[in-house]
Amino acid sequence: MITSAETGADQLEALHVGGPTLRFRYAGLTWLTDPTFDPPGDYPGRVVLHKLTGPAVPPEQVGPIDVVLLSHDEHADNLDRSGRALLSSVPTVLSTPEAAGRLPGVTGLDPWQTVAVSGTVEVTAVPALHGPAGAEEFSGVVTGFVLRSDGAPTVYVSGDNASVDLVAEIVDRLGPIDVAVLNVGAANVGVFGDADVTLNARTALRASELLGDAMIIAVHGEGWAHFSESLDHLRRTFGYAGRAEKLIIPPLGVPIMITGRQSDSVLANRASSSA
């Protein structure tokens, strides 16, 4: 396992656990997005969610986590039973104010609110929309995050955002992004007709174009029955648009190094293709 000491200031070491769950090293800290570690199974609710595959890495092998970035707490594909159990061992958990009202120890952030983590990283909550306009009544309030630290790349974590317009607003307000972790897969539970509740290949491509030179780390596109597009389709869509070298589909369970340099992104793509 790569340690933070081996990670350069301009690099991220990323480990894709599965679904939306990505561990990465940033500014000397270990971060985790949307913890999901349950085995396959069904989750009843307003819509039944079907988990098809378990985590590539169990929680005990992920190692200590300094910060969890939780886009929302209401859906099992972003926070499952094992993920909830993990939160109690994490010093800092950032999410929405609504999640903070339901979960002990969670710090809720309003859109555009910024907090300092360990005195070295500024984390800004950014808006996200989990479906088409007006989706909040059914899908709940979700958030994304932008991380900034001196000498480190600026990182955008989208959470379950389906809105390209919000990506444009984030870039306009906060400036260039170096690395973007995007939840993809065209998640669709049938509630909003043909409107997806996460980015699909077309909208992920549009988001990438708005994000300019940012490296795109695509997650949350496998392991659940409600994803309506494959990662191969996403890869082809970026390739046809001439942006293949901006897309990283991280291999499950294998740590990779990510920088803004094109040569490194190609290596990461090769690793994901062979996984």
C-alpha cells in the first residue's frame, strides 16, 4: 500500500474501493468519499436498490481515514450499513446540513461554505443536484466539494450531481480545477423518466469540457443495478470526442498515482483498461 510520504505534493494516490467510494491521499491526509463496504444485497425504500458486487477492498484494509467527504446520507449506494459504522472512527466527516442533523459527528456545510481541515486544506462545499430540476423533494439534498491546498492540485469531488450547469457555476466561482472525481453511470431509478440522477456519458463529457485541462476520475459507474450505462460506453464517448487522455477509470482495488501530466494519465488509463 502506498503511503502519503511517497506521494508528491502535485500528485494523488487513489484507490477505488467500488461504487462512489474512493480513498485518496491529499496534502498529507487520507480522504474517503461516500463509504460503501457492504456485500451484495437489496436495500428497500421508496425505490429498492440492488447492490451487485461487494467492495474490492474491505474497510479494515483501507487503513485509517482522516476525512470523509459524504455527498449525502439518504441512499445506500452512497452510505451503506458498513459505511455508517466506519464514520465513528473518522475524525472529520463533511456533508450537508441535513445529514449533520441525522448523523452524530458530521459537520454540515451549506453551498459555498469553506472550512479549514488540519490547518492546511480548504474544503468548499459546492452545489449538486441529484436529478433534474426539482429533484430535491425526492432525491434529497446533496453536495460536492472542492479541495485546495498550497502546492497541491485543486480537486473537485462531484458527489451525486447530474447538473452540468452547476459544474459551470463551480468553475466560474472557484476557478480552474486540476482533478475532478465525477460520479457517472447514468444512474436511473425510473422516478424521473429518462432523466438520469448522476452524470451520463454525454453530460460527463460536457462537464469535462467545462473543466478544461482537469483530469477526470470516473467513479460510481459499476456495482449497482440502477446504472444504465457502462464504463466502456463512457470511455468510447470520451475517445470519440478526442478527450480520452483526460479520462481515468480507476481499476478496482489497485492504487494508482494521478497528476495533471498527460503521460501519467495515459498510464492510469492503461491500468484501468487491463483491470
